[in-house]
Amino acid sequence: LSPNNCCTGVTSSEAYLGSYSFENGNENSQYTYLTQQITDAIGTNYQLSFWLLAFGDSSNGGSALTYGVQPSLLPDPSVTLTNPDTGGAWTHYTMNFSGTGTDIISFGGYDNPGYWFLDNVSVSAVTAVPEPPTLALFGLGLLGIGIMNRKRKAQKS
């Protein structure tokens, strides 16, 4: 992910997994973005996954974290957490989206006077799980085949 020039940057003080995480905060309520362009398959379902450690504080301008995936930076990402506070514990977040060929993952926000840390950001394809009606039809088909085989065996005897 690529930060713009006003973000705090990479830190080793707090990390969910590994040695480093992205830290943002105490920027006098300046909204900063961290973005990454990805190439994906059109129409394929994906899941954005990340871990957040936030010390939300609304005492001096508050805080916000906006994240999402879209074909361009406009419109703004689709999810906003206002005054996120994970209580000093890493919290896992996910978001599903459909690929458009080229998408931009973005995290934007501010935290004044606190900080938030972002780690282990990943995008993975989501495999389709058969719906219950599909499984029911499959089961009925197997039952019908079983009944037909039983009738054939009975007629031969």
C-alpha cells in the first residue's frame, strides 16, 4: 500500500503479525489516504481483510477510518468507522467486493489525538458455497436414482 506524504508511516512499535504495521494519527484532523491499485478478474468475488488497532478519541476533533475498494478514488470508499476504538486489541475486519478488472483499495482517516494501526491487509478470491436449495435438489436427484435402482433390482428378482 502506498501512503500519501502526510502519513506517519511504517512502524515497528505495534504489529499484529510480523514486525511492521502502518500507523496513522494525530495529524490535526487532516484526512490521509493509503491506497493500492490491484488487478483482479472482472465479476469475480473477493474479500478484503485487515487487522486494526485503534485508540479512538473524540475529545479533540474525533477520529474516523474509511476503507473500501472501488474502480477509482471517487466515490469515497463505502465503509466508515467513526471514533474506532478496539480497546488496545487488534480487531479483524473484512469486506466483500466484486472485481472490475482494476480496483483501488483505500484506507483513509484521521485520529486526533489518538492513533490507529493497520496490519496484514490481504485480498483473496471468495469461493462460492452451494446454496441450500441447490443441495436439496441434488439430494432429491440422488434419492430418485436410488429408488430407480431398487425398482430395477426388484423387477429382476
